[in-house]
Amino acid sequence: MTVVTDAPNPAAARDTSASWPVRLRRYLGTPVVLVLVCVAIAGYVARADLDDVERRLLTFDGLRSATLVHLQLVGLSTLLVIVLAVPAGILVTRPGARRLTPVVVGLGNLGQTVPSLGVIVLFAILFAPGFRGAVVALVVYAFLPILRNTIVGLQQIDPFVVESARGMGMSSRRVLREIELPLAVPVILAGIRTAAVINVGTATIGALTNAGGLGAVVYGGIVQSRTPVIVVASLLTAVLALLVDHVLGVVEDVVRPRGL
């Protein structure tokens, strides 16, 4: 009797094809809802009885510019955190550097224990108020989630898997690159997702140090005592946070190794 192991499985093919519409609906559902929310906000701004100050603060060009600056703050700071925190997490999980784990994690905890306003103001003083100081503050504040998830993701890997790979003659670097990191990817990406969402909210406070972004619109509404401005800018910040969370969730789902 001959067994053909590479024959296609019709049932599996049907399951795979059926899963794509479900995944597509899941991927597109949140963006569609967020677009509808933005349309509703635009309709409110266009039709509401706003005074001159409110209309000046809620212009389309002004909100678009503030949103782009907010995205730049979040994107640049999150990228820098990834570049710094992931290698640091990898380093402290290596046998020769595990004694450094309490020190590195303790330094990462400093950014979370100090209130976000204090962190932003401190680095605005050190690096001058504006965009650069806010980015550095966001890096410090979001460092811990990525560092911690990188450490946890690498530590939770079964030691027997690593030892088996080394027993096959793989070098430590190759084991890290081909075994450990792929298995730790879901946990690391969850940390990146958390850090990015934290940065969306924290970047709003950066307006107090002249960093710009949607926080500047919120602060303008507070100073001018204009509730519609505060509500619109806050809703846009929430939409941005949900969008960032959704996009990174899709990335996490797509790059997740099969079988995990």
C-alpha cells in the first residue's frame, strides 16, 4: 500500500479558504468603524454652531497637521524603543549577562514609576522644550513594556528546544536567530503594541512642552475654555490609539509563526 504524504487535503484547503473572509472582516472591521467615527466628527465640526475661536482651533488643516505630528512623535519614539529595548532584553537573557537583569529592569522601571508629566517635563529641561525632548521622554516611558516582554518571550522557550538545536551543531547566534527569536516574536510584538498605545496617550502631554500634536489642540481648548475643541481633539486621540493598536495587532497576527 502506497501512502502519498504530500497529497493536498481538500478539507484543510476549505478551512484555509474559509478563514480568509473571517480574517479579512476582522482586519477591516475596526478601521471601518474608526472611519465612520471620523466622518461623524467632521460632520459635527461642519454643522455645529461654533464661535470664531473654536473654528480656528478645529480647522481641517490644523487637525491634519496636529495628527501627523502626533504620529511622528509616536512612530519615532516607538522605533527608538524597539532599537534599544529588544537588544537589551536579548542581552540580559544570555548566560553570561543574566546577572545584569535586575539592573536593566530596574532602570526600565524608573520610566514607569515617575509620572508621565514629570518625565516629559524633565527631558524638556534636559533637551530643550519641543519635539526632541518629547521623543526622548516617550522612549524612557515606553521602554519597560518592550524590555519586559522581550525577556519573558525568550525565557519562556523550552530549554530542551534550545539544547536540541545546539546538539545539532547550531551556533549560539544561529539558535538565537532561527529558534529563540521566532518563538518569542508574539510576546515581543505584544510589548511593542502596548508601548505604542502608551505613547499615543502620553504624547498628548507633550503639548505642554511645545512638542505639538493633538495635545496642542486639547491644550488650546483648555486655555480658551472651549469644550467642543477638547472633545473633538480627545476623540481623535482615542481614534488614533485604537488605530495604532489595531494595525499592530494585525502585524502581530500576520508575522506570528505557524503553530503558535
